[in-house]
Amino acid sequence: MLEAINLSKVYGSGPAALDGLNLRVEPGEIFCLLGANGAGKTTTINLFLNFIEPSGGTAKVKGLDVTQKALETKKYLAYIPEQVMLYRNLSGLENLEYFSSLAGRHYEQSELFGFFEQVGLTTEEATKRVSAYSKGMRQKVGIAIALAKKAEALLLDEPTSGLDPKASNEFSGLLQKMSSEGVAIFMTTHDLFRAKETGTRVGIMKQGRLVDTFDTEGLQLTDLERIYLEHMHD
Amino acid sequence: MLIQIVKNEWRNLTADRTLWWVTFILVVAIGYGVYNGTSWVHFLERSIEEALQDEHDRLAKAQHTVANGLEPERESRSPYSARYIGRRMGLRYAYLPPGPLASLSVGQSDLYPSYFKVNTQSTQRQKRHSELENPNHLLTSRFDLAFVIVYLFPLLILALSYNLISSEREQGTLAMVLSQPVTLRQFVVSKIGFRALIVSVLVIGLSFLAFLLNGINLFGDGASGQLLRWIAIVLAYSAFWFSLAVAVNALGKNSATNAIILAGMWLLFVVVVPSAVSLVVKNLYPVPTRVEFIVASREASMDARATEARLLSVFYEDHPELLPEGEEADMEEFDTLQWAAEMKVEESLKPVLARYDEQLLKQQGQVNRLRFLSPAIVTQEALNEIAGTGLARYRHFMSGVEAFHQEWRAYFVPKIFDMYEMTGPDFDEIPPYNYVEEPQGRVNRYVRVALVGLILPTLGIFALGLFKLRSYPLTG
Amino acid sequence: MIRTIAYKEFLEMVRDGRLQWAAAIVFVLLLTALAVGWSHYQEISAQHELSQKTVRNQWLNQPEQNPHSGAHYGTYAVKPKTFLSSIDTGVEPYVGAAVWLEAHNQNQFEARPAEDATAVQRFGQLTAAVVLQLFLPLLIILVSFSVFAGEREQGTLRQLISLGVQPSHLAAGKALGVAGALGLVLIPAAGIGVVAMTLLTDLAAATADLGRMFLLGVFYLIYFGFFIGISLTVSARARSSRLALVALLGFWIFNGLIAPRVASDLSRMLYPGPSSFEFESGITEAIAHGLDGKSSYRDVERKRRAEVMAQYGVDNARDLPINFAGVRLQMNEDWGYEVFDKFYGDLYANFRRQNRVQQIAAVFAPFLAIRSLSMGLSGTDYYLHQDFAERAEMHRRLEIKIINDDITFKGAEAGREYVNGIDVWEKVPPFEYQVKPVSWVLGNHGLSLVILLLWFAASAGLLCWATGRIEVG
């Protein structure tokens, strides 16, 4: 579903922000990318979204090159940034309606409420102005948009940073539900615990390179910690 | 333009208070501006009416006196003489009626006189009858609709669009939007197009409302054609500022920086460049101070008088009522002498006056070229032309006055030399003044050029902006 | 402490690229305006001086004729240009430069420079005064709008306040920093300008104006001080630097563009003037039928003739030892003076009332105060023009009286045949206009000065108050 083939990004004459990334995320997978700040996690997402141009290699969504088929690939993608930003003076409902219609999907109000229900937002909450939303609520709207879009791939940037454990848990639940419906999920995070809990696979990024990937099946948190720190000390 | 984006923009703009403020300011400013312009036009029209009424009464009285062989009111040589009628009693006013859309831009109409006294005397040293406006007011210039359009309108446009893309990026919604299958170009065009539409409807709608409320006749004298041109100029001017906002946004800087840059551009185009252009043309083609002309004309009339054989007649020329009876014989020579003297002075002063005219024309020519450096100049000049308060129409009026003056002299001078006494029916033959409006073609051509002068840079800037959008830093 | 803050502020500003550009532009504009203004002054001043001399010579060179004809030819009063008009042209483009002093008529001024210019000039002249009154405040706004708000957004304000800096010291320090940055533009420009203009001009004329230049400088500094205060206050109180900028720009537009126009309109509405036609026909009517509309000059003349004949004990005017024509001419003039005094008096008084309104309006827009003070000190305001007009008229009346007395007393024998030449022309002194003292200017514009000072004090007070209650974000 999501494929990076030798994907690289260099800014100016400095070191590579991303160096020869090779990665595949299949439908139903939840891939968690771990790494320090500046390791290249956000750059990866930006490349998939065609927000920046790759210096080398290709990013593909559903087999389509994102730089060549920008508009089409965006139909299949949904993006949830670290801070889901919505139009403050509009309600969650109005925001959902707007973004989903931009994606080419037009729904009745009841259907839109349905999406909110799926992500755990009540009708009352959905009709309030976004300026009153907590971070968790805004993220839920983000997921609602992904659902409304019927996105086949989900890109998340540090989704659980700043969420309390309960909200974090809720969020994980949603993701797992979506992956069980065949959505390919790519997620960057600092949170080792969440990575182990939610992800099906984990990758470790260091200074622009993917240095390790492994399944989370049977993995203990302490193991993950050890592997992570080992890589960080190299 | 995507309809969803427009719908969203409408929601956002109405929730944000900027649009309401803009509307409020427009309502007040346009209303006030049109009211001001209209009051001024009414003042001018009343002034002209008073003058014409006086002319009518005077001529009627003179005709009545002559027709009924009555005694003159004052001791004068003869109220019946063509000389007296042509020079004093019968003088007419050549006036410039304000055009149908004169309220839209006061232009130069508060500086130039709107009527001239026409008699047999030379127009060169005529006392000008400009309105008695307080010089402080002339310095400040007027809060008319043209001021609102040229100065304030761009500010409101910039207030609505300075953070067109930068706010979305700063808010974070830009990433949300662009992760949908929408191009940045589509997004920007929709946003700006919507704002342009709202603002255009507001300005034109409010203006028309103001026109109606102030009793401006929108359908008389070809006004409707001019109104369409007015709309075109206003729209073109607004398009310039909108495209400038797009281009500056496309640079990718933050909202505060955009605001500074755009404010700077406003200052540059609306305040600095016009003053600079004024400075440049004044120095390229300086018009000598009229004081020199005054001195020269006095020199000329002194020379003319010195050649007169009879100094006494000079004296009597100024005080004919003091002439004792029985000196009719002198008068023939007296009139001829006076006429000759006046003609001589006029001839010698013509080249001097021509120099002033020439320089001013050259200045205007240079302004016509340099105006394209600033859309504000183009727009102001075009608005003046449409309202009929610019230099060109005034010069047309002046040439009409000259022509009428020639006609007047052609009628009266032969009679003066013949010592002709007017009779009742003669009064119906005195040349009347009719103002002939300048051919609309000239104004239309001018406005067309102005439109091109506004649209071309707009398109260029817009294209530049769209081009720059390709490298817009989405991850700011 | 204040110095530390001021210095850091100053450093930040001079290193900011945007501000460097803006400052450079203002600097160039200021110097250009000074250069052009000065060259214009030189040229026109010379022309006016020459014209005044030529006109005087024309008067003296008149041939022998009846002196009354000479009075008809008359002479001209040409307004001299002041040295400081190179800085502020004031209302000069819109008032005539010369007035015809002839018998029987009090004329209006001729030769308005604005009529010989294109419509572009109505956008405003690029004079040093305009740069100082409009562009420099904009520079101040640019430099100051983010001084507090920006620090708050960066987070450094919190650190600063946590250090225990006294709010008034903070305010003073920031203000001085801004003033210092401003000084970098102003001091060289003013220095170059003043020195260059003084050296290149007639030193005597320039030094006479030193006092005025000094006062001008002080008043402009007070105006800038006000702007610094108000900009910093808004920066301190606004919720974001963007809002601060918008608010300050809005104030600048209101202050410099909108308020003057509205004040003009208001003064016109409160004290409307006559139309040109009403004025002139009013004068004509009053001269024909007296101010009350019922008198006749002829009656007055007859009465006087009888009196004079009785005085000299004769039965026939021809037997008078004086030339009654001279007496009659003077009476005619006196009759006219009453009318002119009424009409021109009313007109001038009305303009003064209108200008009063504009001065008061400075309570809403300090721009009006500095503009009027600047024009006043530069000698290019309407008060000076009115004074010049009045002096010219007094000279005209003197000229006429001298001539009429000559006719009355010297022309007794010759009667109608009386002629004279240089003897009588010479008796009329050349017209000289005395420069008004600064105290006169300040008397006219006292209200503006008071209002300007109040604005300055208010802005200083507001700044202290704002820094005291500053939110650290």
C-alpha cells in the first residue's frame, strides 16, 4: 500500500535528512517508526504527502508515484499531524464536511454524525466550535476525516504525544479497528510503549536511515527499550 | 474555483470579524464620500445658476431700457452703445457645467473656476473666479468617493487577504487541506476569487445605493456608459491589489511579515510614487511662476499706452463719466485707440502665455506616461476623467471660452467702431453661450488605456504569484 | 538598567534587515525632499524678488500723466518666499503669490502655483515636512510594533519580567532604544540638510531663521516622541504583534489621511463660506447702493462738496483753491473701503473660524497639530498669507491717498489738465513686508502646541501604565 524505494532527501549541502529509505506498509499493518528528533520521521511523512520533493528515490501509494500522481494518491491517503489543526470558528461537523468534500466525498449530516460516533465523539461535541476542543478530540476529528474519506492508508505524526493515558488508549483502539478493516497505517512516535502496544511492526530511524525493523509479535517492552537504546548509542 | 472552498471561506469570514469591520467601514466611507462629492457639485451648480440669473436679469433690463428709450440708471456715456453693452452691461458667463458623474471625484474642480466673464476685453488678464475655498482645505483635498476608492479600498482588500495562505499555514489547516486531493493553486484561486467577488459586490453595491440616495441621475447624458467604465476601473484596481496579496503570500513568509510588505507596497504605490512623479514632472517641465507673466503683461500694457498720442484719452478711458459734454468728436479716436492698445498688448503677450500652456501640457504628457508606475495614479486620473473634473475637460472648456470670446468680439467690435447704438431686437442677436461637451470618444479611449495599464501589471503579478506557489514551503 | 535595555533594543533594530530597508528609504526620501525643496525655494524666491523690484521700477518709470491714471496702473505686492518654505511648502501652492494694488478695487490674489500643475500634485507634495509628518511615524510604527508583543510571542518577555525590571525603566529603555534607532536616520539627514542648505543660501537669511528651525526641530521631536509612546503602548497592550501592527497602521491612516479631510469638511459645514459669485456681486451691489442697500454714493459726494465749498467760502466748485476731483476720488475710495472691509473682513474671519475648528480637531489627530505648527514656523500657513494680504491692502490705501492728495493740493490750478511724474511716484514708498516674529506664530498656533504637548504627555503616561500592567503571555 505504502512503499518507499530508496527514498532520500537532502537539504542544501548538509547531511541527508533521509538516506535511502526502503519500506513497505501493507494493508492491515500498523507500522510504528521510532527515532530521535530530527531523525527523519517527519520528512518521511512529508515526502509521502508530496509536501516536499525527494532528492532521490520514489514514494508510492497504492503503486502510484506520489510526485507524478499527486492528486490521485491523496485520495487514498489520510494525514493526522501531531497537532490536528482545524478551523477554529467552525464546528467539528463543519470541518469534517469541508475536508471530506474536498476529498470528493459528500455526505448527509446523519452520515457525518455517524463518523463522529465511530470515533467516540457525541453529536453535541461535534456541533461545538473547534476552539473548545481538547487535543484528543481534535485527533478524533482527524480520524473521522480519514474514515469519511475511506482512506486506504493513514499517516500519523506523533499521534499520542500530549495525550493522557486514557485518550491514548482510546486512540490505539481506533487505529486497531481501522487496520482490521484493511487500512495501512504508518505512524511516527517517541512512545515505545504505544509502539509495542499498537504497532504490528516497528522501525528504528537514526540520522536519516532506517537501521532496524522487526515484528512486535512476542516482543516485550524491555526488549524494545534495549534495542532502541543500543541503536541510539551506536 | 471549488465550491466547497468558497462555502468554507464564507463560514470562516463571517465567523471572523474582519469582514464585518470591512463592510462597516465601506458603508460609512462610501456614504460619506458620495455625500461630500454631491454637496460640492450642488454648490458649483448653484453658483453657476446665480451667475446665469444675474446675466439674464442684466440683459433683460438693458433690453428693456433700450427698447423703451428709458433714461440710464447711472450717468454714463450711453447705455445704448454697443461698446457699453459689449464691454459691461451685456457681458455673458461662459460656464463649465459639472458632468453627470461629477460627484464621484472632486478632482481639480475645487481649484479651477467654473465660469468666466466674457466681454470685449482680453481674457488674458481676466480676474479668475475660482471658488473662495480656504487654502487649508485645498491642501487637504477632499473625502470624496475617489479618495475612498484610491486610498482606503486597497487597505480593506489587503486587510482581508494579507494572510491568505500564511494564516492557513500558521493555523495548521493548510496541511490538512493539502492532504486532500486539492492543489495549492486551486485553493489559493478559490480563496482570493471569493474575496474579490464579495468585495466587488460590496463596493459597487454600496456605491450605487449611495448614488441613488444622493439623487445622482444614473441615466442622463450618457451617464450609464460612464458608470460602466467606472465599475471597470474600480474592479481592475481591486484586482491589482488582490493579485499583489497573492504574490506576497506566495513568497511563503508569515502573516506579520506579509502585512508589513503589503502595507509598504500600499505606501509606495499610493503615497510615495505619486508624490515622486509630481516632483519629477514639475522639475522636468517647470512652469514659470505666473508672477513673471504679470510683470510681462504690465510691461506690455505700459508700452502700449506709451505709444498713445493722447494721454488724456487714457484718463478718460478709465473715467468716461467724467468726460464733459461736447467732446463727442474725441470719442472716435478714443475708442479706436483703446482697441488698438488692447490688441497690441494681447499680441505681445500671446507667446508668453503660450509658454505656460506648453509647459503644463508637457507636464501632463509626462504624467500620462509615468502614471503606469502606480495603479493609484492611473485610477485617480481615470476617475477624474470619468467625473469630468480633470485637466483635459477643463482645457476643452477653456478653448470653448476662447471660441466664444472670438464670436463675441466678431459681433461687437465692428459695431463699436461704427459707433453703433443698440436697439431692442439687437439683443436677441447677441451671441449666446452654449457649452458643448467634449467628444466622449476621448474619455473612452483614455479609460481603455487606463484599464490596460491596470490589468497588465495585475496579470503579470498574478502569474508571478502562481508561479511562486509551486515552491511554497508547506512545512514552514 | 535603562541604558542596557535601550542598547539591546537599539542593536536588535539596526540588525533587522526589514528595518534597514525602511530606514534607508526614509533617509533617501528625506534628503531628496530637502534638496528639491531648497532648489525650488532658491529659484522661486529669486523670481519673486526680481519681480517685486521690476514692478517697483515700472511704477517709477511711468510717464508724466494724471496721477490717477498711475493709480489705475497701480503696482503689485509680491509675496516673498521664506527660507523654511524649502522644508514645508504649506498652503503656498494654493494661495496666490501676488496681488494687484490698483485704485477702486481690493483685488484677490493671483498666480496660484497649483493651477499650473497637474492633478497628481493633489496626492501631496514630497516635501521634507510630509516625510517627517507621515513617513517617519510609519517608520516608528514599523520599528516599535513588535517591541513588546514580539518579545511576548518569543517568550523572552517572561524572562525579562522575571528578572524584576521596573516597568517604568522598561518603558523608558525601550523608548530610548527606538529613539536611538530613529536618530540614526534623522540626525544625519537633518545635519546634512541643514548644513547644506545654510551654506548654499544667503547666510543672513538662513541664520535669521535659526530660531524657527530650532523650534521646528523641537516640535517634530515631540511629535515623534508621541508616536514612539503610542506605538510602544499598543505593542504592550495588544494580544499579538499582528494586532498591534494593524491597530497602529489604522491609527496612522486615520491620523494622517482621514482626520484632516474630515476636519476640513467639519469646518466647512460649521462655517460655510460664500460662493465666488455671491462675494463679488455682493461687493458690486454694496458699492452701488451702500452697505445698507439704500444709500447712494452720489448723495454723500454732494453733501461733501457742499461742505468743502462752505469751508473755503466759495459758491462754485471751480473756484476752490484745491482740486475737488482729488477730494472726490478719495471719498470714492473711502466709500469702497467700508464695503471691502466688511466683505473681506467677513471672509477672512470665516476662514479663521474654520482654521480654529481644524486646530481643535487635533484633539483627535495630532497630525493636525504638527502640520499647523510646521506651516506656521515655516511661514507658509494661511495666517501669514492673511497678514500679508492685509499689509498689502494697507499699502494700497497709502498709495492711493498719496496720489489723491497730490491731485487735490497740487492740481488745483491745472484741474483736469494736471499731470505729474516721478515726483509723485517716488512719494509712494516701496512695498516691504516685515517678517513676523516667532511669538506671533506661536500666538496663532498656540492651541496646536498645547494639544501636541498633551498628546505627548498622554502617550508617555499611557506607556508607563501599559508596561505596568503588561501580560507576559
